Amino acid sequence: MMPHNQHGPQSFTVGVMGLDDRARWDDFVQRCPDATFFHRAGWQRVIETAFGHPSWFLYAEAEGKIHAILPLAQVNSLLFGNSLSSLPFCVYGGIAATDPAAADAVDRAAQALAARLGVDHLEYRQLRSRHPDWLARNIYATFRKPLLADPEHNLLAIPRKHRAMVRKGMGFGLSSHIDADTARFFDCYADSVHRLGTPVFSRRYFGVLQQEFGDDCEVLSIEHAGKAVSSVLSFHFRGEIIPYYGGGGAAARALAANDFMYWEVMRRACEDGCRLFDFGRGKYGTGSFAFKKNWGFEPQPLHYECQLHRASRLRDVQPLNPRFQLLIKAWRLLPLSLANALGPHIVRQLG
């Protein structure tokens, strides 16, 4: 336990989540309006097992009851710097709280931890700004939209161009199937990111996600003539569906398989009673951003706020940085098998 934090009428103790705290941590996540899927306790095991990064999942409690949480993990890379973030590899993070004083307690504890670790910076990834005085990475927006009760109404709500692409996929006889494992997904995903010049996550990472989150981690593959041409891994959380990783092989574009794939995620989610479709983040000025916006989703700015510690400035490690363009072009030229072998060693350092 960390020292008590006095603020107002109640005293909060800040602790670090252990195995015995996981159930009450997740109970808090389920009932806290600020919490997201990426606040779940399982991310600690995912990040430590799949990437080997140390983590500190902080909570503030009073009288045995949790009032605020802040999951943190450290990525220490010679290439890309030393950071403490909430949360690496996740779209959302930051503080989730039901009491402002408890939120302040974990906030102070996180800043003290960052100073003690000697990291370059501390980063919170949030839907709403908490520290406008910190440096901001204003490069991402998220795309979230309520689902209508009738699947056909959701189809009609898709703008005409992409609705036509969905119907084009239907015309090619595409069909969707829930997969029991991530094998077909990984092949589609790895092919797709390689063509974009992006390092791939490891097969093991996706297996750990599925093992940790069970039925809340779902793989849907799109088949044509019995073969998977695109696939997506989605998360379920409190009535939300979050298609998080996806991609298609070489045939996906000609078959309109990606549009059909996201429609099938939406249709199935609607039939399962989901109330919100979270398309995840997109980086301003990219094809991913345009694709999601053109599906009829309004971009909502994400607040990635950084407090400098040892560093004097933030490193620009984004693919849009002109310094990385030659590397991206070279990566595309690598054989897929070599890119799949090397990619995980690079991407684990990015966070």
C-alpha cells in the first residue's frame, strides 16, 4: 500500500492491484461510467505475458471499497524511449473514478511513480481531458455511434457509397463465421498490415487476448468460396462492440470484404442486443480515419496527455513522421514470413 491521501472528508489509500484484487477491480470497472474495456484487470496479464512490460494497476480505496483506478504499464525502449502509460497498446485508459478525491489520489501516485522510475514521460489516454496543462498528442480521434434496434435500419444509416460496398460483398456470396481461435484472423491481419508497411503483433499476443477475455474477445472471419478473405477481432463490453484488429488478404479489396466484414460485426452485434458500435481510433489524415468517417461516424477527439519527466520533449514515433517513410517502404518489400518474424520485436517497443 502507498501512503494515505487526505482530501476532504474521506481518506483514501492507494494500492497496487494483486491477484486477490482482480475480482473487485473488475467489479468497479463494470459499474464505473468512466471505465472502458481497456481498464479491465486482464490487461495486466496480457501486457506482462505477451510483451514482458512491467505494470502497476493503481486503485484508491476507502473502507475497503474502490473509488478510482488507473492501470499503468512501462515501455522502456532504446529506440523509442521510456514511458509510463495508461495504457500501452490500448485506445483508451487514464483514470476511471466515482469520486474526484480518489481520482486525485491515484493521479498523484502515478506522477510519483513516474518520477521514481525515471521515465521520459507519463501518458494518459482518455476520452476527456484531465490535464490541459500537460503536453498533448492531438493526433487521434475515436468513432463511436449508438446502434439502432433493427439491423436493416443500421444498414440504411450507412452512407450510400459504403452501403453499396456492403451490398457488393453480399452479391459476391460472402459469408461470416465466428472462429474458435485466431489462426485465420492472424493470416488476414498479417497480410494486411504488411502491405501497409506496419510491423505485426505476434500470434501469441492474439492468443493471450482470447485466453484472457474469453467470450468477450470474438473473432469473425469472412469467407469466399470456403476461404477466409478478411477477419476481425472484436471486444464486447457493457453493451458495446469494439472491432479492434482487422484486415484482409489480397482478394479482400476486389470482393468488398472489409466493408462487408464490418457490416457483419454490426449486424450480429445488433441482433445480440449491443447498443453501441465503437469503431476505435483513427489518426487524422490517414485512410483509416477517412474510412470510419465515411461510414457515417463523427470523429470525437481523443486526449492523449503527457507529463514530461526526464525528457525535454516528446519523441515523434508515429508512422506519418517523414523520417520513417523509407523504412515503411523497405518493410513492404520484406518477405511476409520475415516481416512476421521481425515485427513482434519492434511493435512491443512502441506501445
